[in-house]
Amino acid sequence: MVRGGNGSTVVMAGLTNFNVLLIRCFACAALLAFGCTNAYAQSTNPLPPATAAFEGLSFIKKLKLARAGDDLAQLSVALDYENGLNSARKDVVQAARWYREAALLGNVDAQYRLAKLVSGGAPDLPQDLGSALKLFQSAAERGHIPSQNEMGLRLQKGDGVAVDLVAAVKWYEKAASQNYAPAQVNLGLLYVKGQGADQNLAEAFKLFERAADTGDAWALNNLGSMYEMGWGTGRNLEKAKSLYQEAMSRGNKMAEVNLRRLVDSAAATTATPD
């Protein structure tokens, strides 16, 4: 079965009626996790590379820089509070505060991470899907690739906005065209289902293949499913097995289920009566 970013599934059984095959929608992210991206898509929360300059700097020194108005220091302090790193106590309220400070200075990574926090909510931090959407959209329009993927996800799921699969496809396309694996997986799944765009198994296969080349576990699982069913490519059960095994090695539980089903099916087919 092909699975989406955060744990949604599509049952792959039989080839005569494709629409009947898609028995369950991907429920989330992703793919998400495949995530997820999140509907079914994969969402991610990558650490901003810009904070690397602050590695090795004490939390107190970073806090002083943050209070002086350095947006990268503010982002780094927020990350420490969010994750309880570098002697900072874990405090999502303080994390949101410093993400907000950096976001007000135009830091798109801070906008993204603040949006992730408020979209999920936490004790003393109310969930606010509307504000999250505005933050994601602002960052996405400025070219922030993970935010472009999140915009696709929100429009697909209807989180803080009306469902619009056509618009979701457009945002996924923006991120996927920049080789962002979660968006490639999420877009590929929409092409498999023919949602927001015409069904296109060949293009879905290409997207899963490109994402799998980066080592994305859900892409590997989904590509295995495409080989198993012969969708967008020739049917190749040995290739499907290999991809499921690689996805398993990267922690994908659905690939384990798929591999077991495939092996059991092959054993039943070749079994001979006593």
C-alpha cells in the first residue's frame, strides 16, 4: 500500500478499478510523516541552518544577543527553549515569545517554527490555526520551502482554511520543484489519487523516485508500492521488496507491513497442495 506522510494509508489491492483501490484516504501530514507532510501528507520541522553560528555559545550569551535584537540569536534561544537545550528549561511559551520576536524582524525560519507551535498548541499556548496559516503563508510567499509544503498541507486538510486541493497542488509543486522530498511525496500522492490535478501515475512515480534518492523513508515505501502494483512503471516485485527493506531500515513501519504482505502473497501463490 502507498502511504502518506504522517500515517495515512491507501490500500492497493486489485487493478481493475483504481478508485476502488483507494479505500482509505491518507489521514493526517506528508507523508508524511510521510508525513505527513499532514489529510495524508508529510510535515517536517527542520532545524534552521542559520543557527549553526551559535553552536558552542552559552545560552546566557545567546540570550544577551537576543535581547539586543539579533534575530538569529532570538531564533537560537527559541530553539533552546522549545527543546530544552543548552541549559535552558523546556518552555514552549518562552519559545513562542522569542520566535515571535525574530519573526517580527522578518526571520522566515522563526515564522515557520512559531506557526508549527501555535498550530499544535500546548499547555499555556492556545492552538491558533488561523494565525499559523498566516505565518506559513507569509514565509511561503517569501520562498521558505518547508512553509510552501505546509501551505499545501493546510489547504489539503482544511486546517485554518477551506479545503482547496488545486491550490494545495500548486504549493506542493513550488516546494517539490526545489527538491524538497516531503513535498515531492505529498504531491506524488495527490497525483496517485487524482486530487487537485489529473491522475498521473507516471509523474507520481518520478516524484517518489526523486524523493527516495534523498533517503526519505516514506518515499522508499511508496516507490516500493508503485513497483509492486506496476503503477507508473513496470511491475517488479523484487524491486518492491528491496525498497520496502530499505524503508524498514530507516524506521518505516508501514514498509514492514507491506513487505510481510508481499512475501506472504508470494508464498501462497507458489504453494503446492500435499
